[in-house]
Amino acid sequence: MTKTYKAVTYDVCEHNDLYEDMNEYFIDSPEKIDEKIRELAKQDVAPLVKLYELDTRNEFQLIDEYKFKDYDCGCLSKARP
């Protein structure tokens, strides 16, 4: 049985209280999934990507979160003198 995964990219800015989903991507194979997640984060410039797996009830369950400091908004560091 093939598992189905969904990756959701998020735009996050703690300074402006922003936590917004951007895009959803379906992934058919767990092969090189970490690499695929990194590519999606880079494509969307997303500091957070959540990975979900389709369960037996046909509902997506959160299985992992990936954080990418390279894509943080950086507005806190810009606001400091």
C-alpha cells in the first residue's frame, strides 16, 4: 500500500504575529523526503514546513515539522540597533 504525504509551507514572523500557510504539496514517495522538503522550503522561502501522512481514516495526521533558519523573516534582527 502506497502512503500519501502532504507538505504544507508556512510563512512565519513572530514580530508581526504572522503564521500563515502558503502552499500544499502532495508527495507520493517517502524516498528522499527530507531533500524534497528542503526544496519546497527554498522554493517558497518558507521557514516552516509541516509534513502530514494520510492515515487509514483518510485524514492527514502531522508527522513532522521542519524549520529552516535561512528563511526566517529576520525582522527582529533588523529592528535592533
